[in-house]
Amino acid sequence: MSTREQFRRPDHDNETFIMTTVVGSYPKPKWLHRVRDLWEDEEANFDDEDWAEATDDAARVITDEHERAGLDVLVDGEVRRNEMVEFFAHRIDGYEFNGPVKVWGHNYFDKPSVVSEVTYDENWLVDEYEFAADLTDRPVKVPITGPYTLANWSFNEAYDTEEELAYDLADLVNEEIQKLVDAGARYIQIDEPALATTPDDHAIVGECLERIAEEVHEDVYLGLHVCYGDYSRIYPEILDYPVDEYDLELANGDYEQLEVFKEHDFTGNLALGVTDVHVAEVESVAEIKENIKKGLEVVPADRLTVSPDCGLKLLPRDVAYEKMANMVRAAREVEAEIDNGEIEVARTPASAD
């Protein structure tokens, strides 16, 4: 069984399989924000056990929404995470926090500092994965912030170079992934948004991924998510990365960069953003079908995954749900049209093995 085929559900109706999933984050229930305020209030009678119960309940709600929307691969919406670097920095020895830093407009980011050698302190995501996996019979994907972004989006006060820091962090990410795999995870997504903003460092990212992938079992499906940026500055070089799937944000740019990926044979699997997470309007099934067909211009259907462009957390929750549900309906309709010969697409040649 190919690593991708393991995510096809037994009751999948069509011969063609276009995998559907989400990148990671999802709008948290409004009550969870109020609960966090209680948890962070030293005078409130609300302890860590209460907070854990609340986040478990939120994970149940969101995992159920993903399942009702029909996704092939679910995520718990990252309900326990506050921010993609801060969450992990709190769990890695060597980091400390000195207060929020203004990043744009009125938005602040609690940017951490690396003040000593980074070391693995505690499990990061294993409990989160195991809880979500117990809620459903569908596969659960685990997004994890990549080592290059963990390094690049922090103040480096301990290492001679950011590159050395990134490599040490890659070893820690590798350790966490091994524990996730032991717990049963088979779909791991490495998030490296910093790559798109510093594309000249693509070789550093590649070395980090080599360190992560070298011990990963062949049944584990590794994805790389890179949002925003000028992809022409990192493509086709990224095709050398040891990952199965490349998750790219193209809907937000109206697919202007699609041609970039036609200039060289796209040898990996493509996870294509087919709904725009920056727009609080729900695309119709017909619109999303046209976006999916753009992905078929780059890879065959058996190498195509569809998802929203990026995390959905900033959208109204009802909008996020409808975007997912319409995306799944669109994918199923495109599959049926391919099966019926209404859409002519290439198929990946069978392996000689």
C-alpha cells in the first residue's frame, strides 16, 4: 500500500481518490476564549485540570465538525495551541520569553529567545494526537512547526549561527516525530512558513528535513506546508526534500503562481489550497471544482490532495465549516467526473515493483 492510499476510506465511492484535509488550525469555540481568560486569571478558581477538560471538550467539538464535513484526514483544530512558535518554545529547554513584540498593525507576537542549548524536555503533541485519534476512526494528521521556522522566528542569543540552531531543533523535531509514530500517527505535516520569506535558506531547510526524515518509517506520510511567498525562488529545488507531499497556498493569489510548477515536472504529491482562508465568504462547490482542476494541471488525481490555503482559525466558525464541506463535495464530484471520463487526466504510471 502506498503511504497515500492508506488514507482512502473503505466506503469511498469513487475509483479516483483526491484526498481532502485541512492545514491545521480551526476557529476555536468562543467559550474556549473565555475559559482561557479564567485559566490565566490567578484570582479565578480555575486550575490546570479544568483547562485540560475544556480543551478536551473543544477538541471533541472540532474533530466532530471535521468528520461531519466529510474530510478524509482530520485535525483537532490545534485547540491546545496558542501560536505556532510560542507553543513549542514553551516545551523546549533553552527558550525563554521576555514579553510580546509588535509584528504588524496592532498584532503582537510573544517572540521567544534562545538563551542556551536547546534540548528536548517533554512530549509536545503525543497526548494531543492520541486524544484526537480516539475520537474517530478516520486518520488524524499532526501538524508540527518545523525547525527552521522555530529558529528563524526566535531571537538567537546562544548559537553562533541560526543554521546551527535550526539543526539542533531538527533533532528535537525528529525525536518528537518518532514518539508520534510510536503512538500511531501516520500523517505528519512540517510547517515551514519562514521558508517563503527567506527563500535563500532553502538548503538549510533541506538539511533539517533530512535529519527529520532519516529515521521515519516508510509507512509514514510526510508533508511540508509552505504558505505565502514567491514560490519561484524555491522551486524546483524543494523537490529534492525528503517529503511525500508539498502543501502550497495558491488560492489567495488567484493561482497566478500555478505556472511556476509547470516549468519542471512536479515529482512529489501536491496538496493544493482550493479555498481562500483570507476571505470570509464561502466559495461555491462549482468554484472549488474549478480550483481543483487547476491542481490536475500539475499532478494526476492520484497525487492530489486538496485543503484550504492555510489555517482557518481567523474565520467565523460557520464559514470555516462551510468551506470545508463544499471542498469535500467538490472533490467527490471531480472524482466522479474523472471516473466517468468527463475530465481527462493523466494517471501516475504503475511502479515497476
